[in-house]
Amino acid sequence: MTIPPGPPPYGYGYGYGYPPPPPPPKPGVIPLAPLGFSAILTGAFATIGRYWKQLLGVASVAYLGALVVVGAAIGIAYAAVGDTLPAVFDLPEGQEPHGDDLRPLIVAFACVWLVGMIAMLCASALVAAACPAVVQEAVLGRPTTFGAIWRRSWSRMPAVFGTVFLTSLALMVPFALFAAAFIGLFVALLGTDDRTYALPLVMILGALLLIPLALWIWVKFSLAPAAAVMEGQGAVDSMRRSSRLVRGDWWRVFGCVLAAGIMASVVGMLIQQVLSMLASTPLAATDFSGEDSTAVVASLALVLTFLVLGQLISQAIISVFPPLVTALLYVDQRIRKENLAPDLARAAGTL
């Protein structure tokens, strides 16, 4: 006689008449239990769906503010060295610019580049702080506002900036070696001494050997921004916290973070391609051979608007989705290693 599976008394599917265990509580975007990668992705998409106004609002304000700072830096630089531009770019044929004329332009370009890098890093740190702040509310299923997320993100931005900066130093070493090696190879190609090739080749070999170490450090500290926001710790303490949570699960964290980054990059490129195609429509309909300069200027302004909009949208998506995944990974690692689920359930009011 074959006993069919199923609930007692007709079957044995639950074993000796015991009912199945209840599903884990799910007050927010994820169940309060150890998560698989599909559950983490579902939670990230659900967070974007419920809190897209807060996330995109912070990202838009952060990156628009960075663009304003860069534009102001360009304007100040042009006002400072604009008089030297004709002496460099409007020279008679065959005449080279003087070093005294080039030096102010190089200094101005370096200052604008430095201001731009700092502005973009601060904007990225602000967005990276907003994502764990949103996830903290999304996991508990609590509503929040743009103002609350902005204040929380702004207060934790210095700590998140510190974690991002310190982690990026490990990635900058192999890239700096690659850049120095290529400059050395270029110089060697211009020279005649064959021995000048040895140092660039050694630099390239050293960079290749350092890439795995840099990648290991990057994954080891990938949960530090989430720890800085959710636990209110400083940069160094957050990096230590991330190291403890990632220990023993490095490959799993690496796969999740890498997949999230690839997905965000693909979506960002698709958005840029679509907006670029839309931007090419007014250019195709514009007659550049005519004398109507107003139509040409309007078409170019429309194209520039589309390109800037596409860059902002793609940057917002690229900068929001991976931090959401890493924040959910942080919650998942704490559930697995520290049994955080009961505390979360009590905070959500489900226990």
C-alpha cells in the first residue's frame, strides 16, 4: 500500500502528524530569514519600487549639485586664465606656445579636475549612504520621506566617504602602476635605449599580481558603507565590521556584488543608448547647410539636454542599485551570523 504525501491523517508529508513550520515573517521587502541571491535581487527591486522617490531624489540632488560645483569651478578657472587662451590656441602656423603660457592652463585644468573628483566622490558617498538608510526602513516595512533620508544620509556621509576612499586606495595601486607603465612604454618608444623597456614591463607585471589582492580587499570591505549607516560607526570601525561579516563568505559576497554591478551597468548603457537615439532625431531633421543658425543652436541644445539627462538617469541607476544589494547583503549576513531576524521582527512589530 502506497501512502500518498500530504498532511495527516491521509499522508506523511509533514512527518508524524506535525504541521509544517510557519514561513518567516516578511514585514517589508524581504523575509526575515537567510536570503538567496534571487531574494536579494527581489528585495532590491521592491525597495526601488516602494522608495524610488526618496532614492532618485537624493541621487538627483547629489549629482546635480556636483555638476553645479564643477560648472562653477570651470567658470572660475576660465575667468582666471581665459586671457592666456589666445596665446596657446590662436598661434600662427609653425609657432609653439611658450611654457609660461601653458603653465597657468595646466594648473587650472588640474584644479578643475581635483574639484570635480572631490564633488563626484562626495555625491557618490551621499547616495551610498542613502541606500542603507532606505533599506533599513524597507526591511521593516516602514514608510519614510525624502527629508528623513536626506538628513540621515548627510549625517553619515563623512563616514561612508571614508570607507569608500580607503577601499578605493587598494584599487588605485594597480591602476596607477598600469598608468605609469604605459607612460614609461611611450617614453621608451620615443627613445633608443632598449633598457628603458624593463621598468614598464616590471610595473605591468606588478599590477597584474596586485589585481587579485585589490579585488579581495574591495570585497572584504564592501559592506562597510552599510555598517557605517545602520550601526552609526566610523569609517575604520565599519571596515572592521565588514571584514568580520564577509569572513567565510567571500565568494558569495563577491558573486552578488559583481552581478549587481554588471546588471546596473547594462541597464545604464541601455538608457543612454535609447536617449542618444532620441537625441539624434532633431539632428537628422536639421539642415546644417542653411543659414538658419537658430535651428542649429536649438537642435544642439536639445541633443545636449538629452545627453545630460541620459547621463544623470544612468548614473542614478548605476549608483543606487549596487548599494541596495550590498545593504541587503549586510542584513543577510547579520541574519546568518548573528541571528538578527528576531530583533528585526520585534522592531517591525510582528513578534
